[in-house]
Amino acid sequence: MSGAPLLAELVRENAFLVLGLAPGCSRMEVEREGARLLAALELKLQDAAQFATPLGPEPRTPERVRRALADLRDPARRLLHEWVARQAAALAPADPAPRTATPWRGAPAALGFGRRRAP
């Protein structure tokens, strides 16, 4: 039995990727971004409808955002999501022409994880 399907699922459901945040972000940033995304999804804003993963774009739903928030509120689950997010960053394809700004929130280029996103 291969662990690849499990790893793929962990990447697709990674709370940091769902929220488009870096693993080192604060709890306040998590809560603020979660609230912003839930409001944007309620308003059916296009830029909130998907999030980037190394495996390709995934649909962002209110349920996924709520699950991500719950997971990041629990210290043990947050640690797992931090580890997976860092592994996912290593899987992300290299950007042949680095940009100074990401084209949209949560883009693969934002997986640099050392930088914080602009509000």
C-alpha cells in the first residue's frame, strides 16, 4: 500500500493552503483570513473560489475554510498542518521568473513561507 494517496490528500486539505497563509502566521492572522474568506465565499467572489496547491488548484468551500480554522486552533493538528505545508512547499514547481508580487492571494509563488502577505 502506497502512502502517496494519503500524502496527496494531506496536501489538498492542508489548512495553510486552504487559507493561503504561511505556516508561521499568528493565530490572529488565521482568524482574520478565515473570516475574510468566509465573507468572500458568501459573496461568491471569484478570487476566493479556489486555492493553489502543488497538485493544482482546488475548490475552496466554506466547509473547507471552517475545517481549516478548527484544525489550526488545535496545537497538535496545527503542527501536522505546518509540517505538511512545508513539505508541500518543497513539492511546488520552481518559478522560472520570480515575481516581486504574487498575482493573487494563495498563489504557488506565495509558498515562500518566510514572507507574510500584505493585508
